[in-house]
Amino acid sequence: MSKYIIPVYIQTTASTVIGEVECDSLADFHVKAEALWKSKDYDHPSTNIHNGFDLNDWDLGEMSKDDLIHYEVV
């Protein structure tokens, strides 16, 4: 008989675009993104299945100052 019985977990990540914000800085983005999500009653994606998936807590997607270059309006 083995010494341990350890459950093995797989993980998943789900995301969805809830809209866009116009901003002039990363700090401005964070303020406006939080306000947008709040305006949507903090809605989040669902697995639409009943098999025990736990997608954990939801939070806004991460954005760094270096990421801003990809969203610059030219």
C-alpha cells in the first residue's frame, strides 16, 4: 500500500472581453477598466457545464506599462 494518496488537478483559464476604454496612462486604464467591469455588475464567463470546474475568483486581466505599446492609437 502506498504512503500517500494525492489528488491530481488540472487547471484552466477563461477570459472574455467586456468592452474597451480610452485612456492616457496605465493608472487611467486601471481606473476606467474597474469602472467598466463594475458597470457590468462584475459579470464573468461561465463554463456552462456541471462537472465541478472551479475557475476560482475573477479579476481584471493584467496590464503592464510595456503592454501599452500594443494598444497605442496611431
